[in-house]
Amino acid sequence: MSTTALVKSGDVTTSGDQLIQLVSFMLSNEEYGVEVLKVREIIRMPGITKMPNTPHYVEGIINLRGKVIPIISMRKRFGLAESDYDSHTRIMVMDVAGGLTGFIVDAVSEVIRIHSSEIQPPPTMVSGNIDQEFITGVFNHADRLLIIMDVDRMFSPQEREYFGSVGE
């Protein structure tokens, strides 16, 4: 797996080491990161309209300034235990395969700037229910491991097509 899909800023060292910016968020006491340019905005939890006959991880839809956006529960998508929403719960509205999708996360932490050389490849066997395909790398951040994800790899082409039709 390569980190070439991650955001590259203008700062490059002489060794070709890229400076990467990630938005970090919490999910079930674990820290994850996604490239900053994928994140369009971060909003508080609005009322979510339930949709019939959707995959179990689709919480429903919201109207964001006139645009209908599907909302995905990251906990359900990863097979994690559900928890109640609290004052830290947020929806990260991200650009996924050319369309906007909202992802419910436990909390959004910070924007982190790291060098691509600091990212380690994901282990060959990842424990838990997270498919390794989403994981592009792991970064040791303040004595914690930050799992770097590629949201474009989270869904099959059929799922992406479905989400594209929800807003139409």
C-alpha cells in the first residue's frame, strides 16, 4: 500500500519526503486520520431522516444547505459496538468518489501535519473487523497509533453508485 493518495502540501524536503495533513478523529477510543482535502466540513449532529431498505450502516440522510447527503455510521461500518451520541459526536462531510457523504464519528481531534516518511505501512494482518483495504498506513502520534484511512476505498463500486443516487 502506498501513501501517494494522501495530501501533499508544497513543503518538500530534499529527500522527497512529503508533508501530509490529516484530520484526526476518534472512534471507539481509537484515533484515525483522513487526508484534509477530503473533508469538506465538520458539523454537529442534526436530525437524521431514516431511509428504508438501506445497508445497516446507513443512518439516513440530512439536508445540508439544500443538498441531500447520506449519513454513514462509522461504528456500524466497522462492526464496532454502538454508543449514544454526545456533545462531542460530529459528522465529517467528506468527498467520496465525487459526491458528498457524511460520516458519524465520536469526536474530531485536530489537523496533524506529518512527513510521509513517518508513516508505516499497515501490518499484513489487521485484527478486528476493519478491512485492511481502507488502511493506507499507521503513524505513531503522541505515543498512540493513528490509523490512516482512504475513504474512497471504504465502499464497493456498487455502494458508491447507491450513495450517488441518494442525493438525486
